[in-house]
Amino acid sequence: MLEHYDEITYYIQRLTGDKNLAKDLTQETYAKVLEVNKNSESKIQKAYLYKIAQNLVIDKVRRDKIIVHTAYEEEHHSIPEIDRPEGIISDEVRQEKLKDCIRSLSSQNKKAFILHYYKGYTRKEIAEIMGISTNAVEKNITRATLKIKEQMKKDY
């Protein structure tokens, strides 16, 4: 019967927010169960323990006018924006718009931008691949980035 003791204590503590009160009410729960089932040798059901504990908490709250404030931490109990249906759709639309912006770039700007941001090449490596100076690579990446930002701002 005591195998659920810690579980019941934790349950009551979550309901009341008070560790000491939880221990007291757990003791009361077991006392009540033993009192009701003193002649029975059948195993006590876990659900029965929970029900008795819940009733004792309700009685205690009513009797003492305890108001339990449970902290609601939204970030722990809500779906992140990106996983919400509207977030997924919005992200897909934004990705499509970004692709359109990249497609609209000049070939040099587009190539430098993709090699740098999507392929992860350094400016020096891009300069070697494209056969231009690192200064020219920097200008191409900067122009591409500015044009993309400008286009994205128009829509968002």
C-alpha cells in the first residue's frame, strides 16, 4: 500500500503548492484509507488513493479558504510559434518569398550570396571559385543582402 506514498505526496503538493501540507494530507489520506478498509484485506487501488487525496485537498481548501496560485509558464505549456499551423504556413510563405528574391538577383550577386550563405564558403573561397577579387565578392554579397532585405520588408 505504501508503494504510492511519494506519488500521492507529489500529487497533493502540486495541488496545494505546500510541501508540508502535502505530507500532512498524505498521512491523512492513508489514515482514511486504512479506516475505511480496516476489515478488508484486498489491495488498495491507486485511483482510490488519488480520489481520497483529492477530496482531502478540496476539504482543506474549503475549510481554510486557501487560494492556490499555480504559476502558469506559457512557454512550457504552449506550442512554439514555428510549430503552430499558422506559423508553419507563414514560414513556408516567407521561404517562398526569399526564394523569389534570390531568383531576382543578378547572376553574380546570386552566386556569391548562395555560395556564402547556403554553401558556407568563405569570401576568399568564393573569390577563387568565381574568379574575382575578395573585395568584389564582398560587394556582391552586400548588394544581394540589401536587395533581399528591401524586398522582404515590402511584404512583411
